[in-house]
Amino acid sequence: MSAVDYDTLIPNNVDLSSDARLKRALEKWYPRYLDWWKTVGPEGFQDCEVYLRTAVSVDRDGWAKFGFVKMPEYRWGILLAPREEGRKIAFGRHKGEPVWQEVPGEYRAMLRRLIVIQGDTEPASVEQQRYLGATAPSLYDMRNLFQVNVEEGRHLWAMVYLLQKYFGRDGREEAEALLERRSGDPDRPRILGAFNERTPDWLSFFMFTTFTDRDGKMQLESLANSGFDPLARTTRFMLTEEGHHMLVGRTGVARVIQRSSEVMQAQGLTDPHDIDSVRKHGVIDLPTIQKKINFHFSVTLDLFGAEVSTNAANAFNAGIKGRFGEPRIDDDHQLHDDTYPVEQVVDGGIKHVDMPAISAINARLLDDYISECANIVTSWNRIIAEHGLDYELQLPHRGFNRQVGEFSAYCISPTGELMTESDWARMSTDWLPSDDDGDYIRSLMKPERRAGHFAPWIAPPRAGIDGKPGDFEYVRITA
Ligand SMILES: [Fe+2]
Ligand SMILES: [Fe+2]
């Protein structure tokens, strides 16, 4: 494996200097990327020094270096995890054959589609989070937002590298189109629904990084064992960065819950449903946090695609996209005769139905995802219980508020009851954030820019970034 070359315009460990055509193509794309970053990336703060980590190596230890950098000067590099000599395809009909270093002709269209869909989510989330800097509850949080943003930018680079290197003219066109679609734009939206939703406040940001970045993780994990080796190596390194995004989300929501619980306890408020009394103290009530979970979880489930899916079966069979933790699964990795239980609506009830496992790849990934999310909600509930409050946050039923897959044609409550459309519509205001809820949350979004201080609706973090003390100035705000 070549070392990371930091002397060139585009830091990389893919020996870019020996591929003149690719180098030219990427250098041509770079100013267009910067233009995109400056127009629809973080609003403001582009001239501020931000304490960011930059990937400088792909060694498991010491892969990142921390330091102050202005965002437009961030070194967005192309970094692939080390090549494993003699790696074999781990699943599907080519199982046991050597992995591919070039795109197999028969799978070209499939691979291109998967890479473009993954690539599209990266700039989309940066666009969605564009306005959050102005209302950051602390410099610590502002820095975390920008860290997530620059790394999503790097993930876009990762996918654009694959497109430009392996897909010729089509790849170059796709790389351009990735900079042209816009989150939420009616004429040229981003490809997937959840990436066109708004991220209007910081609770939404923490929910998004908890639930939607975690979908990203599951997708990357499924590609990390791909038979197309450059894709596997790219996604493996992206996963290193993804961990921080999800941590920002999980601990962000935890800090909101912590603060609300502390205030309720201090004020002697014992009824979490007495929203007005809680809001009087300038914190976010638990039922509204529940509604935000319901929203972000359900729109994220749609990103997994239909539970029973021929596309997913084909990608598995082809050895392109596997299952979560594929090498650790104890079966033949070809799924000739296996079945997998999929939740479906049958005769007016929701039941598990055994389906051919090969068709149920997405259903299985969804199950893995939901079990991780359930653990997170349990950890949040611990904070509430520690404050002596009688309230439990819940993940809604997987069929709740779905637009894609098995449940898209049904109206299902958060606890999993089938309902009529009119009952669902009437009840949905109790389940999903209302305009009033949004207005209230936004009314709290007042910036806190003094180092070591935090907006009153959120608790400080347990530890700083890179071992820094509580009053560290993570962003040097210039006037
Ligand atoms: Fe990403
Ligand atoms: Fe991410």
C-alpha cells in the first residue's frame, strides 16, 4: 500500500500521481466542489479557524491529526483502507473467487447505481445542516457540526474517486451531477427522501446524526465486504469517520434529555406530560423528544428500501453488497435454501412470514439497524430514570409512518396497531412534531459563543474533543 501523499493538491494513498488522466479529472472537479462547498455548505464561519481532525493515515491508531483549520482549506483526501493480499469474495455466487480490482462488465450498472446513491447522501446532509452554525449551543457543538460536515465532504470525494477512476465518461458525468442536485429542491432533489427533509434545529441535527448517519453506517458495512475491492476499501475507511458522527448524535440527544431531566427534578415537576410547565423553564419536554424520535426513525427506515427486494438479492448474489457483519454470520453466505422471517401485514394483522433469505437482505439489515437503535434508546431512558422521572422513550413500530416497503400501504400506530387512514391522520399530531413543537424548539436556538458555556437547553458533554479542557475555544470566531 502506498503511504499518504500530502504534498499534492489532493492528499491520497492511491498513487494519484501515477495516473495522469484521473489526476486531471479530479483537479478539474476540485474547484467545482469548492464552489459547491462555499455556496451550499456551512453558512458563515468559513473564515474561522476550527479545531478539526483531518485523516492523515489509514493506520487504525493515529489516523487523524487535530489542528486549527479554515473549512475551505480542509484537506479532503482520498484514503482507502489497506489492501488485504489474497482477499476472496465472501458471499454470493462468486464466493471464494479473488476480489475484483476492476469493475466486472456485467455488474457495471449495479455498481454505478450503488455508488451514486451512497455518494448523493454525503453532500445532501451538508446542505441540510447548512444553517445550523448560527444557532450552535456552544463552540464545542459548532465544531462537531463542522467536523461532521467536512467529513461528509470527504465521503463525497471517496465516491467521486470511484466514479472518476472506474466508470469513464459516465463516472465523470455522475460526479458533476452530485454537485448539481440539491437537498429539498423540487426540480433537482437529492435521490433519497430523508435527505430532502429539513434539519431546522439542533435537536433535529442530533436525531439525524443518531438515526440517519447510522443508516449510513449500515450501508457502508454492507459494502465493506464487497467483491469490488476498491469499494470495500473505500467504505472501510469511511466507517472510521462515521463513528464520530453517530457519537455526536447519541450524546447530543442524551445531553438534551439530561438537561430536561435535571430541570424537571430541580423544579419538582413530576409529570413529564405537563408540557407547558416544562417548557416554562426553557428546556425541551420529553414527549416532544419522543415525537422527534418517531419522525427521524421512521423516515430513516425508508432509506433501507423494500424489505423484500430483488435488487438487494441481485446485489448479494453478485457479491457486490453483503449483509451487516457478513464474515461473522454462520451460514453458507450464498443463501440457497435459507429463509428469513419478515414482518408483514397478513389478514389484517402483523405477522412474521418466512421468506427466502436472499430476498430478505434489506429486512435483515433493517433488523440489525433497529436493534442498535433500541440500545441507544435504552441508554437515553437510563438518564430519565436516574432523575426519578416516570417516562420511557420508545422506538416506534417499524411500520409507523412508512412510505417505502411492506408497510407503505398501511396506517400503523407507533405501538404497531393497524388503523384507518382517518384515525391515523387524527392521531398523528400526537405522534409527529407539530408546527408548534418546531416553533418552540426554534425559539430555544440562541447561539452561545463563549468558550466553555452552553445554551440552557442542553447539558455540557462529559469530555472535550481530543482531551481538550471544558473551556477550550474550538472555533475562533472572527467578527
Ligand atoms: Fe458520510
Ligand atoms: Fe456521517
